[in-house]
Amino acid sequence: MVYSSDIARAIDAAHPWPRWAVAHEVRDAAGFEARRSADAIALSLWPSHGLHVHGYEIKVSASDLRKELNDPRKAEQIAKYCDFWWLAIDKSTANSVVMDDVPGSWGVKVFDGKRLRVERKAERFGAPKPLDRSFVVSMVRSQLEHCSTKMVYRSEIQSIIDDAVEAAKVRAEATGELEMKGLRKQLAEAMGWIDKLHQETGINLREDGIAFDRANFWETVKAGYALAKDGAIESRRKRLEHFADDLDAAAAVLRQVVARSNEVAEAVA
């Protein structure tokens, strides 16, 4: 969408300082005497360029343009001070213009999204009215207001908003990707522990995770961890080893007794 402020900025670009001075929203007189206003007045500041005055009426809708063309005499209130008078319109509005409906002396410039291009040249008015003091004051006031406020254009504001939104999206995507990367790493580590548990105990949580008794399983795990932590398992292992040694010694004694009994029996016989 094209705003009138976009075309206003294009008018500034087409009339750069110091060759030109541009005033926006110029009223036809100072104070309460004003009845009409021009969207822009461009004054040539170099004598070599003729010191001409160009007036601009900006239109960004077909209906607004039609109202202007239906009563072109309203523009004369300010156009009478100008050497040239222009309609500055956007491309979509230009498609609705029949050039025969535009007063013959008016020029037409079309905004293509970046700059103004001349669609029809303006004819120089033969004898523009000399600038009176009230109109000059109005121009100077508008020009100074324009310079002091720097005219914050709606398109510039929208551009800043769009850039901020895009930057936020990029940050959100980057943050989300980092979080997903961390979650994927944690999941991989958890699945590694599950596979290790399967190898060591035969418990397959990938397939049997729902079937086995979870409460008893975790109680067993906690009990095993507690035993391992306080050294009870190692202590019992050593006691069992000693008991096995004792059993071996007792078996050896029994074998000796049996052998000696056999020898006595044979001697008696």
C-alpha cells in the first residue's frame, strides 16, 4: 500500500537541497485567512534554474483524484502563485486516470514505489501571481515545521516495525533451535541408559516399559543402589567366599575319614 507520505518523500528526493526548498502542507495564507492548501511547494533556489515555483497535489485514491478533477478551480487558489502545477499519484491511481480529464496545463507524475516519473509534462503558466506576504509566511512556516519534525513517514514506521518483528522471529527460531538441540541431547543420553540397562539386566524398557511392575522395579533399583552405596554387597560376597572355603575344607576332611574307614574295613576282613 502506498501512503501520501511516501509520495511526499519522493517529492523531497526529486528536489534536493541546496538547489531546492520544499515545504509541505502549505496553506494559501497565514492565520485564519487560509482556505486551501497544497500538499507540497518546491521552490528553485538557483537563478540558473529559473527560480521557479512548483506546486503539488498528492492523490493516492481514485475517488480522491476524481473529486479534484471534478472541480479543478479549487487548486487555483494556490496554483495561481506557481509556475508549474503537478498531480503526484501512485501507480494504481494512475490506472484510473483519463489524461483528457486532467486540465491541460497540469503535469502528472507517477510514483513507482521508489521515485516519481513524469507521465505528462506540466505547462508553464504564463503570468503567475506575485507571491504576497501572507502566502510567503505560510510557506516559510510549513518549511520550518517540516525541517524541525523531519516528517516521520508512515512507511518508515512500518518498515521499523517489520524489521523488529523479523528480528524477533529470527531470535525466537534461534532460541527454539538451541532448546530443541539440548532436548535431543538429553533424550539421546536417556536412551543410552535404557540400552545399557537392557544389556546388563535383560530389562528392555523400550519394549516392556508398560508391561512390568514399575513400582517394584524402582524399589528394587533403589534397594540395590543403597546396598552398593554402603558396601553391604561386597561384605556379603566376601562372607560367602569364606563360607565356600570352609565347605571345601570340611569336604576334604570327610574324604579323608571315608578313605581311612575303607582301609580299616579291609584290614579287619
